[in-house]
Amino acid sequence: MPAPATLRLSAALIVAGIAAPTVALARPGQDAVPPPPPAEAAVPTEDAAPPQVTDMDDMMSTDALETMAIDDVPPDIIVTGMRTKSRRADVASGSTLTADALARNVRATIGETLARLPGVSSASFGPGASRPTLRGFNGERARLLIDGIGSLDVSNTSPDHAVAINPIVSERIEILRGPTALLYASGSTGGVVNSVTNRIPRRLPEGIDGVVKAGFASAANERSIAAAVNVGVGSNIVLHADGQFLRSGLLETGGFILGPTQRAQALASPDPAVRALADLAGDLPSSAARTFEIAGGASIILATGQVGISFGTFESEYGLPTRFSLEPDGAVLDSRIELDQQRFDLRFEFDGPAGIETIRGRFGYADYAHDEILTDDTITATFLNTAYEGRVEAALAPIGAWQPTFGAVLYQRNFSVVGPAPLLPPNRTSQFAAFMLHSISLGEWRLEGSARYERIEVEADRDDILRNPVFDRGYDAVSFAAGVNRRFGVWNVAFNANYSQRAPVVEELLTQGIDPGTQGTLLGNTALDLERSYGGELIVRHETPIWALGGTLHYTEFSSAIFARETGEIIDNLPVFSFDQVGATFWGFELEGRVRLARFADWTLMLDGLADYNRATLADGSPFPRIPPFRALGAIGGESGTLSLRAELEYVAAQRRLSPFETPTDDYATVNLTMTWRPVPTRPELAFQLSADNLFDATGRRHASLLKDFAPIAGRDIRASVRFGF
């Protein structure tokens, strides 16, 4: 068991990825809560595994607390809500990245940080912009949250727009699915990603605690430093500050920049300049990046609850890798994005009056702007977005085995694009949502059900350049989900089903014109209606102190899926994408497991792995575009009191199942090595980490990326970091 001092430091230490207790997914409306050790593992046995969290423990299920009042929770648990539950008892699949696994996988973007979790890929648009792709879904079907509310940026507008979520300052990152996901969004079929931070402190430290982290990565000459501190003032006030700076140069890749299809076209060109592109290798042009962030917060923590605020500023400047034209005299200028967001947040949570266990709320407001700038310093477009989101919910007192939660959300967004080619007319989106979740625990059974109603209004003014008509439309969306989990000893079997409606967003309705970032022509469709789908998951989990196994089979049927279809047209040497709405079927599976191979001296040897596959087909029988192929990852690792070693082999299969105008993606394999050293056994918060990603310099491309044929993944990347908590 970690020492009490370590537990007091845990909130700040996790910011930089220092080891902390395993964290299970939160109950509705909560941030995730660290659970105590599994009940089975708590029984002392000669073969019992050591209490440290290792590798797949961060990504696999663990036992946690059942429903209990806050006063009954052990003091070493950081409580962020009134109810917690075991991942093994959950009715839906999901993942949590925390502690050592987060420290090992954290990258500059949230998409690349999560890319090694089961069912997750990345819609990578180079090192500066990368959203996660969940089971082949991205954009609105994979909503991104910070502490339970939206990121309030414009990353859903285009894949070249960075997400204003910095995984370096995340304590943990969760993927939520099933009935719980409806508390945050409708239509997030792939899941909801929630980055949990400590910017609004949740507990009182004893004096001052904090963490400092510095790192270097060779592939892009990346240098980063981050720090966080919590200060207790008086008996019930906590002040928080954190900041980080990251700078990187051109990303070094493992081979040719152009994909095989594009290289063949370039070699066949009569133009010498185009032919020369076939030999372009190594550094990825226009891929340098710089990010700066600073934030402060404060909380008042009382016996009956807490309330706090935070304010932060996020700045990022990054190049957009070039989509090279293979036509003579068709050169495309490089461009970069300069992004700035200021954000204010508030959170409260209090014991409720009679009949209400907890009342909690969250509010966030953000003022966002970014410029898209060509290499000659011409600003082609300025994106302006102000938005707020507020939510309040009440967890009622349990009535026997039944516990209900009710809540509501209010969201408002004002969005415009200024420039010679504005892409979108000035527009406003407002949303009101009401939701409820009911859970019942009956011995070996757990049941959950949720419902969500949304009223969405989308308005747009006439733009003199676009010459669009005035637009004003409202949508009513209703979604339902239900699931059951049954425990059979060390086995758990769960099933959940859902019906979902999602309103089209303004980007899908009204976009028209050339996007310099995506380097394509995008055409919205004002005839789009509600997107409707139904589906479900079958989940089997098994866990003992020696080994664990989890498997998920998922299926989703759309009667009217919204997606950007490549038309085959070329305008100004750029492809045309038009938003369409048709039927589609998605299905796939995810497997993950771990086994303790041996224990000798103070070493524990573990083997773990995962595999996932997704398949999607349109109603006409053709493949859905940009679906990640089969992927498998295996790892072996050893851990002692001061040293941990891990070796991974990841294989990504070729993707030959293509929609019209898509190009194939070759298979590739990467080898990754990691060593973590904690030189002072009594100070585990001091850690040095050395890793080698893609050790053999393989050339790989993510099929989910629109830019895959022009921007491969990083080549050999030697990474070094140090973390120190105090």
C-alpha cells in the first residue's frame, strides 16, 4: 500500500504521470475515482500479486467500491462523486489510461496518447493535430470532454484543427460507453473521451504538494517541461497552478513521405519537379509545433461539499503537413495554424436536502480563435468561437437497490470564419438537454438504464461571399440505453443496447469551400436530418490475481449515417468531399488480457496484449471510408521495487477494403521499449523514463487519417523524461 504521504501527493503527481492507484470509471456525472484493491486480490495468499499497478492493470478492469456514502469511503480514496463502481461490474466497455500507462503513452496530442488503447486509432493530421478515432468513429460520434464538459474548441470542424486538451496535464483519461455516455452526449457511438484534471482541486493537501516533469524526444527534437502545484491556505482553501511548454521541429519519419500510390504517380509524371517528390524522405515538411499553457484554480472544501473555479490559457502554433499536388504547376503552399483559447471553469458538489444524496454542477466558458496562415504569411481564414456549457445533476438517495440520477445541460456556441474564403457563414448553435440514469444492484446482478432528450437550434446569417440563404432549423433528438452485468464467480458477462438520435452540426450542414488545412473542398448538405442508429455490446471479463481477460463484440446499425464522401471531383488541384446521409453497418471486436508469468526475488514478470478489428459497410454494400484495419499489440514486462522494463510489438494490418477514391494502406510493425527507474525506494515520486518508439524505423500510416498518403507516423523516436513530486 502506498505511504500516506504518497497518497496526499497523488492528485498532483498524476498530472505528470507518476504512479498512482488504479482508477475505475466514474459513476454518472463524476470524475473517475481511484478504487481500493480488488476484493479477490485483497485476500492474502502466497501467490498474490504485489500491490503495485503494472502496465495492463491501468487498462484492464479492477474491482472497486460498490455504492456507498461519502463518509464510508476509505480515507486513501480521492472522492470526486458520491458513487463508484467496479469496472468489472460495469454494463458497458471502456478504458482508463492512468499512472504508469499514461506516463508511458502520453504524447503532445490526445489522439496519439490514446492510440494504443483497444478500439482506438488516430485521425492524425501531423504532430500538431490529432483526434482519437473510436471504433472507426470520430468527430461528433467521439465527443471529447474536459472534466465532464466539452472542449469548447473547433476541432470537430476539420481534422487539421487541434484539440484544446493537453494530455500532459491530465491525471487520467477515460473512454465512456453505454448508459453512462448518454449523460454527456447523444450519438457518440464510438464513446466519450473524458480528460480528468486537477485544476479545480478536490481535496486539501497538507501544506504544499506538486510535481515537475521535463522530457525530450528525438524524432521531432521535442522538448517539454510541465509543472503543477497545490497549496493549502487555512483550513478549507486550496490554490492550484499548472503550466507546460512544448516545442518540436520537423518530424523525422521512417521512409518515403509519399504513399506507394502517390509515389507511383509522381514517378510517372513528365514534370521533373513532380518526379522529385517520389524521393522525398525523412523529415516531414511543415510539421514543427509549439504549445504553451498556463492555468490556475482554487477550491473551498467543506464538510458538506466543495466549490471551485479555474482559468487557463492555451496557445498552440503548428504546421500542417503538405498535401503535395502531383500535377505540373499545381504546387500547394504550406500553411500553419496559430491557436489561442482562454477558458473559465466552475465546479460544485454538495450534499443534497432530504431525498437527494448529491447535487453537483459544472460550467465552462471558452473564447477561442485561430488563424490559418500560408508560408508567405497570408492569413487565409480566422476561426472565431465563443461557447459555454453548463450542467447540473442530482443523485437521489438510494431506494433499496435502486438509485436514480437526473440532470440537465445548457450549451451555446457562436461560431464564425473570417477571410476571403470563409468556409462557413456566421452561425449560432444552442442546445438544451435533459437526462436520467437509473441503476439497480441485486447481488450478482447490476442493471442500468438511461435516457436523454435534446433540443438543438442551428441558425446562420447570410454571408456576402458565400451567398448562402439564411438558415434556421430546430431538431428534437431522443436516445435510450440499457445494460445488464451478471457475475459468475471470477467471470462477468455484460450486455447493453442503445437507440440513438443525433442532430447534424453546423459543419455538416453549411460548410462550403476550400479548407486550406484539410486541403480539400468541403460541401455541406442542408437537407441532412437526424442521424439514427441502434446497436449493442456483448462483454465478457475474467480476472484473478494471476491473469485477466476481457473481450467485447460490438454492433451498430445506422439508418441514416452522416459522413463526408469523397466525390472524385478535383477543384483547384484539391479533392472534393460532400456530406451525405445513408444507411451503414459497423461491427467489430476488442480483446485484451494479461498474465503473470513468474515471480523471482523482488521481480514480477508480466505478459499482456490486445487486439481489435472494425468493419463498416454502407447500405449499397461499399465500404465506409477511413476505417482502421486489424491491429494487435503484445508486450512483456518486468517490475521490481525500483525498476520496470517493458517491450512491445505492435502490428497493424494492411487495409485493402476501400471506399471509392480511397488508397490502400500497407501493413507495418513497430517495436517499442520502455525503462522506468525510481532510484530512491522511499521516494517513488522521483522517476526517470527512457524509451525507444518504433525502434526499427518502420514506415507506418494511419488509415483513419485524411493525410495518410502524405504524412506517415514518426520514425525511430528516443524519448527521455524525468518526473519529481514534492
